[in-house]
Amino acid sequence: MRFYATATLGLEDIVAEEIEDLSGTRCEVDVNKVFFSGDVGIIPRLNYLSRCANRIFILLLRDKFSNLSDIYSLTRSVSLSSYVEADQSFAVRATRHGIHDFTSIDVARVVGQAIIDSYLDEKGVRLKVDLENPDVEIQALIRDDEFILGINTSGETLAKRGYRVYQHPAPIKPTIACCLLKLSGWSPDRSLLDPMCGGGTILIEAALMARNIPPGSFRREFAFERLRFLDPSLFEEVREEAEAMVNFESYEIMGIEKYRKHVDGAIRNARSAGVLDTVRIIHGDATKWSYEPRPDYIVTNPPYGLRIASKRATLKLYREFYERVKGLRGTTLVLIVGNNWFEEIFKLNPVERREVLYGKLRSYVLKYLL
């Protein structure tokens, strides 16, 4: 079978590397997504274990098109009877990137009609449409002249872990946090610090990684559980195998947070995730902290100066933070920022710089060897 995983723009190769590690298959990296092959067992495995991917899809079709008529014809050529049973409902979610003379709503309408017509021809049954709670969700993805059709096996984004009981006003997505951790090269036998930890996401994800706790273990359901062609025992095997790998060792994972409200919230989140016993969250100021003993890795998501702080306050924070960490010889620093202010202040060239799209906000991931 063919599959694709959606990924944060600019971090696709990290998602590909993770999928290759989890599945043993080679990946093709594309914009916002990663293509790969595997057997049906890869569906529960990746949904339950992937820390970096946003969603996992069964690839039904990938082709070029010129107009809506092409999209209809291509969709109608796809047989869905192996994936959708006659008494099940479906919905089409369309996403469009590029310049076209039609909208995403037009795409969803045309694809939906083509699916109904194709299934009627094949099975003599008109499939039910349920836009609110479908049994099977079809994704129609348009990027310029490429048309991709897939089945969403995840449901809600895998970034929604389920442990977050406190919502920080500017949280980092857990999937991005894990990409930053992987990019840093951090391993559980080394010390990790997030000096502006907010709601604690980076710390919690690091602890989950260290303890081999599956990110999917916090979710109530996955879309693939409604796919009747998938043997439920495959999911049970994945869970049992993953549970056998969990450990409850203690690790050097620490966070500093300036605002007491967020400290309390981060503690609540860590407790909800079951890792409070190995994560230290301290009320303090990143610009006044001693940084002793020296942390091996610093991974952080400082304020952007857009949603929380003013530009002047953010520049002051960046300057004072730089003065504190510039002497930490041997420490690896990875951070995600929403502008080039930090690079202008920091005198050291990053060993790696990535432009990523965080929601609709263009951001930059920087890696420094201090």
C-alpha cells in the first residue's frame, strides 16, 4: 500500500527520518508531506508511535490535472469499495494551494460526487454523506497542478496529544517540539533545559521520548478504528509492543518559566502526561538564571514579539538571553523564532537554519553550537 504523512513545512525530512525508523521503509520527501509504502499494519503503528507527523493517510491517487473535470474523472477511476463499506458514511475535506479558477468548496463538491457515482457504478449503492461525523474521511489535496486523494487514518491531528490540561496563550505544537528535539541531537542520557518553557510542551515531549511512552497513548480514538478492513488485533499488537518498551527512569529535564501562572500550568500538564516525577519546572527568569551546572542542550520557544510581547520587550529579552548563554561552551542551542531579530543579536552563525511555516506564521528554526 502507498501512504503519505503530512508534516510542518520545513521539517519534512525529520518526519521522513522518523517514519523510516518506525517502519523500515524509504520515504520520498515532498512539500508539507512525506510519501512511503508499507503493509496495512503501518497504519496503527505510525498513528500510535509517531511524534513528528501531523496525520497519516492512505494514498488513493496522485496525478496531474488541468481543471475540475480532470479531478472528477481521476476520482471516479478510484475504487473505494475495499476501504468503505456500503452502510458507511464519508466526507471530503479539500485543501488547495496555488492559483486556480475554483475554490476548495468546489473541489470537495466535485470529488464527493465522483465518489458517489463511482461507488454506485461498482456496488449499486449510493454512499451516505456525513459532514459532521463520517465513518471515512477523504482528503482532496490540490497543490498547483497536482491532485492527491487520500483516506485520513488519524482523524484529528496527531499534534493533539490529549495530555494538555493547561492551555498556554502561545503554545508550541507537540509535533514541532519533537522535531526541535530531534534536530538538536539530544538523547536521554544528556541534560536538557528549556529556559522559557511556557506550558511545558518541550519538556513533556522530551520526557515521553526518554521513557518510550507512545504519544498516541493519550488519545481517545483514531480514525483508522472505523476502517473495517483493518484487523483490530493489529492495533492491539502495536500497543502491547509499545507498552513493553516503556521505562520509568529519571532524566535531567528542566524548565524555567518567568510567570507563575504558566509554571503552575506546566506542572499540571506534566502531571497529566505522567512525567512530573522526571521533569523539574522552576519559577525563574531566563535572563537572570545562572545556567549552572551547564546544560548539554537548550531547546526553547521564546516569545515572538507578536502575540504576547512588544518588539521592544522581545529585543530586550533576546539580548539579555544572549548575554547569559554565550559563554556556555559545549552546549547545543535550538530555538524557534518568528523573525530575524535573534540572529541579528547573536554573534555566532547557526550551524543550521530552517524556515518553517508554523500555522500561518513564517518562523525560523536555529541551531547553534556554543
